[in-house]
Amino acid sequence: MPSISIEIFDAKSMSRPIVCLENISCDEPVVAIKKRLSQKLSLPISQIALRLDVKGKNLKDDLIVQDLNLPSKGAHLYVRVLGPQIGWKTVFLLEYLGPLLIYPIFYLRPVEIYGPGASRHPMFYGVKFALVCWTFHYAKRLLETQFVHRFSNATMPLRNIFKNCGYYWAFAAFVSYFINHPLYTPPYFGFVQVATALIGFIICEFGNLSIHLLLRNLRPPGTKVRKIPMPDANPMTLMFNFVSCPNYTYEVGSWLCFSCMIQSLPALIFTFVGFYQMAMWAKCKHRNYIREFPKYPKHRRAIIPFTMVAQAFQAVVLCGGLGNRMTSLTDHIPKCMLPIANIPMFWYPLNFLQKNSIREVIMVVAERLLGEIMQLLSSPALPPLADLQIEFVKLSSAAEHWGTADVLRFISVRIKKDFIVVSGDFVSDVNLAPMLSLHAAENATLTCLLCDRVITGPVPGPKMKLSKGIGRDFIVLSENNQLLFNGSEEDCDETVAMNVDLLDKCRTAYFTDKYNDCHVYIMKKCVLNIIEKHRELTSLRADLIPYILEKQNAKDGCESTEHSGLDSLDEKIQKFSFGTTAVKSYQNPLKCFAYLLPPENGFIVGHVNTIGAYFEINKAIIRFLSSRFSEKIATGPIVGENDAISISDCYIAFTVCSGPKGAGEVRGTRLETPTIKRAVIGERCVLGPRTKIVNSLLMEGCQIGAGSQIINSIICKGAEIGENACLSSSIVVCEQVVPAKARVNNELVAPNNEVELEKWTEELW
């Protein structure tokens, strides 16, 4: 393996390197560098932490130099001296030894503490049981520390021992003083209360031990392999079916039983303080499990089993867009009302949210469409969305030109919690749970949905040169899918400006244009503070997201902290950690991540913002309507004079009719039956004999004359196609008439086009 030289800088004063290490092999671990550095600096290895950048995370000892992506020349690392350290195992032993020795002192009722005559008061038998339980618990903890738990070589600052020991030792004295006091009052229910609680205490203690033994056996000795903990043959481990940290669940149960047995308020206070601490640790571990294991059981809670999870998110569905990229259609039909398999487009993002158990929805619609949309949602014309609690927000005609960030600013008072923004043109059967898990596990400020298989297709109508970059998104991601840059090519100049600090911070970042931004974003509520303060931000994609990414990548995190809304859990874990969990601090509270949609998640992913995407998704969705969207969606047979019809991979509404035979036709012959392949036929359409409809979309109320052929075309609402007309790759807008025997190829048939119908000759195309 080749070798490199690494300059080591002091993380506090970076003026010049403090040492240069020569001939570092690329296959050496980080701990080997620390050993060499330890010799040169005359410091113990435990006091040395190496980083890729000044404010970055400490490098793990088992990382290989090659994985650090250091340059062959000019490689450098930063060292931080941690000060006096102490091993975790030593801290545990000291923490638990104190309560074991302190509690019996008060049990003896010394005169120095309780005064003369304390020994004359009889001692309740429950107090004796309390001594046995307390001693058993901390003796078990000491034995587990020595023989069950496996510890790495990790250390903590020596000063932490005073905080950790102070917590356990002080509470031991506090609880023991009152339980063993001569004036102690026995439990209200006497022996029954003591016996019942004692049995519960014993069960919980053995449950706690069972979980610790299972966790020990989960990882082979000498390895760092991590697995999802699952129950084994021991029935005590069945708690893993319900919570991620049953050892904490059992321990809290032990102390609740102890408090009940002895009926002591100080013991109950100790229990609740301990529960508060363990709940924070459990949530942190639960988050890490979700982050590390994509198939982690979704029904597990952090520490309390059988609890219902409150609805953590609101959703905002933006249906007020004008559809500026598909004006051939949206000039005549509002974008959110465009039918997809005979169902208005606005229904699909709502159905997507319902399928993903998101109940609270704020739906933003144009004022002129509000009544019609509300009527459709309450009528049997659409598949029901009964579980949704939809709050409608109407936009005036002037507000329809607002950007998406302007809309969020307008409705910000209605958003009470973290929220999901879904574009009104998002059509998909994707499972949102993995994206929500990623957002929670990474404690992200913003998470966006990226997909490399968004449905698109050719555009019927006149062939026009497309403006540059439509459909291409430029994305920069780190190795753990942290989003570093997200921009549309049409929003960029010929060169894309990149933050120079970005590559220095994330040396494994990579650039790609294979993914499309689906315009589905999970955001913390604090993002609304940014939108409110910076009113120049009008668009989510073009303004807000680049702003957040810029602050995320900035070296100075002061401004980002102002808007971060940093998870209070992380602050509390940092402040009140008593040494039983390693907690990592966050360098920058603004963090953006991308969920890269895997192939197995969802069959249909459509961002319907172009005519090509709209046309193709109508055909692609046919096979998945009932199975992936709603069982209430069903197709109907064609009703008419001809019973026979040739149909392949189509959606046909219930009220489609086969029209009367054309002039000179013989009724009932096989030749006069319509042929329909990979097409969508809307309500109340009438199809004449011998019609051929292939790869096409017919909206409601269309009339197709006998012998007509419609290929790769969109026929809008109420259009009429004359007999024996031939249309290919064309769009016929609402209520337009194509005369008989016309030949239409790559045309837009619209009233404002001033196209002379006589130019459509009878020549074959």
C-alpha cells in the first residue's frame, strides 16, 4: 500500500503544524496514528482526539486512513487534547459502589443523624425488605459491570466522575434518610401492598438482567457487529417486541415497585428523575436503531410499551400552482383538476398522505376552485378520504402568482408542529415511513425526497425546442446522504457556484444529476422562522433550500443556531448525562438530508409538472390503481350496441358508450368493434365503431367518430373527433372539433392557434 505524510495541527491554534508524521500507510487504522502522535507529544492515547476539520467529529480508532480520503500531498489532520480521562468501567463501578455503602448507614439509625432515642422506635418489616432490595439492585449492577457488560477503550473526562457519582450518591442518602427515619409511616395497605410490590420488583430485576445478558450475547466477543435485538427463549426478553430499550423499562418498573412497597415520596422522586434520564437515553438509542437498520420494527416504542404515538406532523398540500410548464392543458383546465385515470390530480397527494397515516392536512387551493374541490371530496364521485382532517386555505387570484415560500409564510400561523410539504402534482404510492425515520434519526432540519425513476415521457403536440435543463436537477450528497447542494439546471447559470468550505468539510461528497427532486419535503417548524425573517425568500426550491444549505455548510454556525430550533432532547442529554450513554454533540444545528428512494419502495413516482409527465403517468398508473391507490377505483365495461371490444391495459370509466355504427356498416361484425390499447377513457365518452385508440388519453365527454384513429394523443373534455379522422401525437383542447377525415400530426388543436382546418389533408401520416 502507498504511504503518505500527514501534518498535524492543533485544533485550537492552527497557525502551523505541531508535528508531521511520515510514511503513514493507507491501510493503517486511526489508532496507529494516535499511538505515533502519543509518543511525539508525550501524551496518553486516551487524551488524543483526531479530526478531519476543526469543528468536526472525532475520528473512530478503527477507521482506515484510506477511508479518510486524504490527498496524497498536503494531507493534514487536527488534534485536540482532551485532558485527564477515566475509563467508563471505572466510572460505573464508583457510581454503583456509593449507593451500596451509603444506604445501610441510615438503616443503622446512627445517633449523629437521627439523634438519641432513634433506636427505640420499632422498624417496620417493609423497611428491612427495602434494604434487601436496594442492596440486591446495586450489587447486581456491580456484578453486571464486572462480568456482563462489555466496554471499549473509550474514556470520559475525569471531571465527569464528580457529576455522575454526585447524582447516585446524593440520591442514595436522600432516599435512605427518609425510609429509615424513626418517624417513618408504613404503607396504607400494609402487607398486601408490600408483598405485591416486592414480587413486581423481583420480576423487573430479573427482566433487567435477562435483557443485559441478551445484549451481551448479541455481539460476538472482540467484534463491533451490530444487530437488531430480538427476543430469545427467555420469556423476559419478549419486551423487545414492544420497546427498543426494555432494560430501561424493567429498571423503571423496579423503582416504581420499590416506591410503592415502601410508600416513600423521596423514592418516587428518585424514580421519576431516573425515568426522565432513561427516557432521554432510550429515545437517543431508538433513533440510532432506526438510522442504522432500515427494517427496524416500526411498532416498537423507545421505553414505554403500548403507547400511542401522537401525530408528529402536519401536512401542507400546495394545489394553487398555475402549471406554467403545461399551458397547452392548464390554459383550459386548472392544473389541480387535470384528470389522472378519471380522478382529479389534487386527490392523489391527499391519498398519498392518508396511506401514510398523516391525518392533519392544510390544503392550499385557488379561491375560484375551493367550492368545486370541497364538493368533489364530499361526494361519491371520488374514492373516500374519510380519515383526513383537511383545513382549506384559499388563495385569491392575486396570490396565485406567489412562490411556494410565500404561501408557507401566509399559512404559518396554522402550522403548529413539524410539517410535510407535498406538491399538488405529486402522484405516488411511496411508503413515507423510511423517510420520516431518516428525518427523525438524523434530527434533520429539512429532508427532501429524491428519486431516479420519476415517470416522464414524450410530449404530444407541436415539436418545440425545450428550454435548457428542464427535468435535470444537480445534487451534491455526502456519504451518509446529507444534502449539500440542490439546484435545478434551469435555475443555474452556465457554471454552478459551490461553497469552497463544502468539499473541505465533506471529503466524500459526490455530485450527481441522476435524481429528481420530487418536491416532497419534511421540515422542522423552525424553518418558518427563517421564512418569516427573510421575506426575500419566495420559492422553496429556488430560494429557501439553497439558503438553508448555505447556512448548514457555513463555518460559522452562529446564524444557523438562531433559526435551528435545536431539539431540546439533544440539549438535555448533553446537560444531564450521568455517564451511562455516550452522547455526541452536533456541530451545526441546521442539517439537511435526502431520502434516496430505493427501487422496492413504490411502483409509481410521478412529479406531474410537464405535459410529458402528465401524459405518461395516466398510462403507467392503470395497472396499480386498485392495488396501490384505492380499492374503490374500478373500471367499467363499455355499454352500447356492440358487445365485443378489444381492450388491452386500459382504464375505462363506467359510463363509456360504444356509439352507433357508421354509414354502410353491418351491425355486429367483428370488424366494427373499437380497439383500445394502453389508454384512459373518461366518463361519458362515446366511441364509434372501428375506432382505434392507442397510447392515448380521452377526458370526459369526448365523442369519437366511426373509423377514427387516435394514437399518442390527448383529447380534452368535450372534444369531438369526426369520422375516419386520424390523430397522432397531438393535443385537442376542450370543446374543440376535428372534422371528419382530418389528418392531424404533432398539432395543438386550440381556438387561439388560428390553424386552418383545411390544411389537414386526407394523406396518411
